[in-house]
Amino acid sequence: MTSEKPGRISGFVSIFYRNWVTLAGFFLAVAAAFAFVLLFAIDLFAHGGNQYMGILAYIVAPAFFFMGMGLVLIGWWMHRRSLARATGGVLPALAVSIDLSRGDHRRQLFFFLSGATVFLLLTAFGSYKTYHYTESTEFCGTMCHTVMEPEFVTYQHSPHARVACVECHIGSGATWYVKSKLSGAYQVYSVIAKKYQQPIPTPVHNLRPAQDTCEQCHWPEKFSGDLVKTYQHFLSDDENTPYTVRVALRVGGGNPANGPVGGIHWHASTSHKVEYVATDEKRQTIPWVRVTDERGNVKVYATEKYRETPPEGEIRRMDCMDCHNRPAHTYKTPNFLVEQAMALGRVDSALPAFKPKAVAALTAEYETVDSAMAGIAASMREAYPDRQTVQGAIEELQRIYRENFFPYMKARWDKYPENIGHKDWAGCFRCHDGEHKTPDAKETIKANDCNACHLFLAQGAGDKLHRIEPFGMPFEHPAGDVEGLLCNDCHTGANQ
């Protein structure tokens, strides 16, 4: 008969070294912990950041560690059940006695406490790094690769490219952080199970209010006055005739303490309230509008169908995001991108009828990016077989495609309406279409009044651009009389 030494764990150690499940879990946990320490050291001392290193160090390694610990517990439970069946329910004692008068016990306790302290410190630091990594732009944009690729690429070329994703999608405070992570958990599941939509639908209905995010940097009540912009266009003729429009946008202001209330930012003023009901998910059809002025007077404007009975749906107060709905993920129209390349000299503007042929090459149906690259090259070489400069045009169009078209996710400009303006989408004309009237039909929301929000200072080409009309001039459409038409009735972003 053998006798157990004092202080030993009777029957407990055997559960580990005789149980392959527990032993495998133990080694997996140790390997994961070692991998975390190694990756952490590399991440700490390496020059520059690497999103893959962050994923491995602060997500993959901890996941394998906890998986190993789970296997340890499962194996321990399975072995105890096996022992209970073999002994008729009598299990070995699992009591542990620690005698600090013994040197070996003191050494074992010292090593245990030291290891536990180091492990807790590493765990705390790893958790802290994980928190910040999940807040990073790289995590948001690259973790799901092909799913989020369109949003990440367009973000990198947007006016908000230096603003972290979380600044707009989460903002400050623990409440919205927890909400975003709960929402993110389902998004991870949808990616793994391939239940995501193609393209990702907008608008994001659970996005934090603009007052909590946008207005931390922007101030719509500030009087901004007029903003002068120049739009360089080219006609779709063989000569690629330039047609430039110089316009002063009446941004105005929304607070009488800072200047006159008016212009575009009147819509977001805090001195009055503009509300609406949209009858579609994308908020592109707005048949009912209610305006409450600073004295509390209310006026309702609606299309004929809803002048007596308002449509069903959420009554939403207009804010920044109703017009600036694509502030950080802008899919530019192929027409704009081709004209921009021509204006900047990135392509040879002497190539006959380049604009319509380039737009046609960009908007053809392609199943993959590789097939698009080949299709664009073939289309351009067929159109200009004898022009040496066509190679530069091909490379520019291929770059444009890679940054704005994503066939796998079916994401491109015509899937995402942009409401700032009214040329290629309804935008302003969702309300300013001449159809929104008071119930007695005596008052109408201004429509086709170009000078309400902007003044045309100069237009055309050559000497015409040298003459500026400070009080504005009538708009002259290069195609002739277009009276009675809204811009987006003809313009689609790809047919000019």
C-alpha cells in the first residue's frame, strides 16, 4: 500500500496527466499565451502599425487561450464523471493543504502568485489594447475584408479620411460603445454565415444623432455666407468641348445672433423646426413636410395625395445627415470622375468623344475587378486603336474603377443616393419639386428657383469665364431650353 505525502492533491493531478482532452487544452492555452507575449513584443517594438498583427495578437491569440482553458475544464468534468462511474460515486479527495513552514510549499506559492500576477497584468493590458484596436479604423475597414471593402476604400478618399470611424458611428460614452459592440456581434455572425446584403443598405437607422457627432466639429448655426465653387464639365461631343460653371452657394446660417438666418443651413437651424415623413427606406420620397417657426406657428406642405391625411411613418426632424448623407463614404458618379480626370490632365482630352466612351467602359457590367480591368482596356483600345495616349487613359480609368466600383458587393454610385445638391439625384428636389403645397394649395415650397440657394456668377468657356456677374445670371443649359424639367430627370451620373 502507498501512502500520500502531506500537502499533495489526492486524485487531482491524475485527472490532468491521464486525460488527453485536458492535457490538449492545457498545451493549447500555454501556446496561445506564449503567442500573445511574442506578438505583443513584436507589436510593441515594430516600426509602424499592422492591422493583421493587431488581429493576431489581440483577437486570435486570446480566443485560442480561452478555447484551451475551456478544454481543460471539459476534460476535467469528463474524467470526474468517468471516475464516479468506476468507483460507484466515490471520488478521490480534492482537498489541498498548504504548509508555509515547508520550503517547497513557499517556493510553489511564490511561483504561483508571481505567475498569476504577470498573467493578470498581461490580460489587463491585452484587454486595454483590444478595446482600442476594436476602435481603430483598420479594424472597422479590414476585419471583414470584402464586405467592408467598398466603405473602407471610399472612406480613404473622402473629406473625413482623417476622422476615425468610431467618431461618427459611435461617439463618446459607454452607452453607445456597448450598443455598437452588440450590433457588431450580429454583424460578425452575418459575415460568417453570409447573411449580409449586397450592397450594404443605407441609411443606417441606428446611427447616433448628428448633434452628438457631426456638430462636435461642425456648427450649422454659424453664419458662413456664400461659398464659391467652380464645376468643370465637358460636353459629350467629338471635341470634348469644355463648359464651366462658377456658382456661389448660399450656405447662409441658422442663428440670428450670428447673422441673417437663411440659405442652405436654414434647414438645420435650432430657432425653428423642419420635419418630414419619408415613404421609402432610403428617404428619397418625401411627400409630407411640416415647418414650425420660432413663434410656434406650424405649416404643413404635402403632395396632393397626402394633403388631408399624412402618410404613415416616422416623423423625422431634419438634421445634417438628411442632406450630407454620404459625408465619409462617397461613391462619385462616373461622369464626374471622367470629367475630373480630363480637367486635371490625367487623360488626353484630344481623344475624340472621350467622355461618353469612358463612361460607357466604366459602367459596363463586370463580375469581378479583374474582368473590369480587362474590359476597360479592350474597350478603350477598340475605340482608339491608333492613339498612343490611350494607354494612359486606360490606366486612369482602371484606377477610377478600383476606387469607386465593387462588383462583389454590388456597390457603386447608383446604389447610394447623395442628397447634397440635386444634379444626379433628387436631393433638394425631394421637397423643392413644386408639388408640396399647403392643404389649401395656396402656398408651395419653392421649386426651380435657382437663386434661392445659389447664384450663377459665370458659365461657358473662354472669355465668358472672365466676366463675373456679382448678382447672378440666369442659368444657360448647354443643351438649350430645359424649362419644366428637374436636373435629375435627365442626369443620372452616367448618361451625360
